[in-house]
Amino acid sequence: LIKFKNMSLEELMSTMREEMHSAENEAMKFNTGNKSAGTRVRKHMQNIKTVAQNVRQEVQAIKNS
């Protein structure tokens, strides 16, 4: 389990890029018939969603401070 809380904005953005790269790699495997790669794609996409929410919160916190 990856912890996304208490990360800087730069770290969050970097994590999103890494997750997206991993999701793209798994999607290519899925498209060539590796069905279990689909589960990994979904996992990476859920992580991206979580990190994106944390980016929104961090930006709001910076804006309000």
C-alpha cells in the first residue's frame, strides 16, 4: 500500500507520472491477451485517482495559506 498523504506537490505529481507509466505498460500487456494485467491497470488507475485527490487538497491548502 502506497502512502500518498504528507507528500509535497512535486512528489505527488511525480507519483502520478510513475503510476501512469506503469498503467500504460500494463495496458499494453492487457491488449496482447494478458488478462491479469487488466487488474494491475485498474489498481494503477485507482492510485492515480487517489493521488489526484491529494494534489487537489495540497493545492487548496497552499492557496489558503
